[in-house]
Amino acid sequence: MKEQVSTDGAPKAIGPYSQAIRSGDLLFCSGQVALDPATGELIDGGVEEQTEQALKNLTAVVKAAGASLDAVVKTTVFLASMDDFAAMNQVYERHFEGVAPARSTIAVKTLPKNALVEIEAIARLG
């Protein structure tokens, strides 16, 4: 069984996918880039600002499923440049207090809307 999770607090999907899918007590969140939920446009700024917005969007999706970032057990971070790793990491660290989730960080050639960072997550609910 799978249930779609969506919220106006995060950007609408820009393709044929869901913001998140709940399956049992697991939540699979699609990657979030730094889109403004109101406009659907990429926010201004560098990797710090984009990481902050991507995590705000991810938080809104997890919250729509009835949880918080404390429920996240795994993230994958995609960076347009590994040169941005330290700056992204400083922002990321502020959002995951206590036991940080497992994480992979991958440099990619291009992200949707030419974003600098994209973050996806898996959370355990309930």
C-alpha cells in the first residue's frame, strides 16, 4: 500500500512524481531543490541559501506526513559542485540535531532548474 503525501508548504512537483509517498511507517520524500513554494521559481543566492530553502521544503513535506526532521533516517544530497560541500554541510547540520541521519552526498552535472543542491530523504513515521 502507498499513500501520496503533499503540501502547499513545498513546491508542487515539476514532473510526474509525488512530493512524498508513505508506505507503512516509511516516508519516501522526493528530492527538494530551492524552489519558492509560492512561485515555483528557484530562489536567489548561493549554496547556503539554496540548502536552507531545500531543507525548509523538505521539512514541510515531512510535517505534512505528521512528523519532523527528527524522523529522518537517511538523506541523499546532490551537489552541482563538490566545492560547495562545506558550505552545504554547515546549513545542513543546523537542521539535524541529535542523531544525524545516514547520508550520501553526490556531485552531479546538473540539477533541475540549475539548482546548486537537491536533498531527498527517507523517514520513519509513528
